[in-house]
Amino acid sequence: MPVRREGLLIVAVFAAFSFEAKADSPEFELKAGSNLDVVEQNCAACHSLEYIEMNSPFLDQTGWAAEVTKMVKAFGAPIETADQQKIMQYLTTNYGKK
């Protein structure tokens, strides 16, 4: 079991440094826009909002629709149908590949 404890120690140390680095940096903010509140309420419940910006160079309207659908159907995100449409609209307008 010593290897397992060492592995856990490494993970704990890495997590501590990651937390400290995040605490020192400003919190990530999405672009202002219509339905931003719906995106923040629904998407941030499961993952960092930075995920949106990281994927924006690759996704157009079809891509964002597929991402939202994947989050709901594959990962079980509890997002109402009306909110899914608002999220897709926000993402396409503010982070859609041009």
C-alpha cells in the first residue's frame, strides 16, 4: 500500500498548489450578453465556465447545439428544454466560431 499512499500524497500536493494558484488569480468571467444568467446557473453547476472559452474556436451553432445536447443526454445535466435553447443562443452569439 505505500505506492498508493504516495500517489494520494502527490495528488493532494498538486491540488493544494492548484487551489492556491486559482485563489491568487481573478475569477473567470464570460462575455456579457442575453441569457448569460441561464448559462452561469446551468453550466457552472458541473464544470468551469472556462470550458466555454476553451472550446469556442472550434464550435459554431451546430457544434454548440451538439455540446448542450451531449451535456443533457450523455452526462445527465438537468437543464430544462427552454433553458437549453437559451444556452445555445448565448453560446452561438458570444462564442460561436465565425
